Amino acid sequence: MTKSTRKAKAFNHKQLQKCPTGIKGLDEITKGGFPRNRTTLVCGGAGSGKTLLGIDFLIKGAT
């Protein structure tokens, strides 16, 4: 890994603000939630929980 690659990864990890989803397991997987001020595409087959994720995210008061 080059010096510039390490710097870029460190910058992205430290500077990226997260918006917690309120779903403990998902917040753990995403290391704090979805990125703030960015579009996040949630995709999956029928019955995979996309709508429930969105509703739960809104109900828990996404900040």
C-alpha cells in the first residue's frame, strides 16, 4: 500500500460523518451508520426488509 493510499483511507475514515440507523447490528456493520449527506442505496429481493429498514430508520429519529 502506498503512502497516498494510506493517507486517503485515514482521511475518509476520520472525516466521514455517520448517521446512526438505530439498528444496533446494522450500525455495527456500517461502523456507525450510513454516511451523512450522501445517498445510500438499499437493495434486495422481495421480503428482504428494505421497507422495514426505512420505516425503522425514520421512526427511531435518524439524526
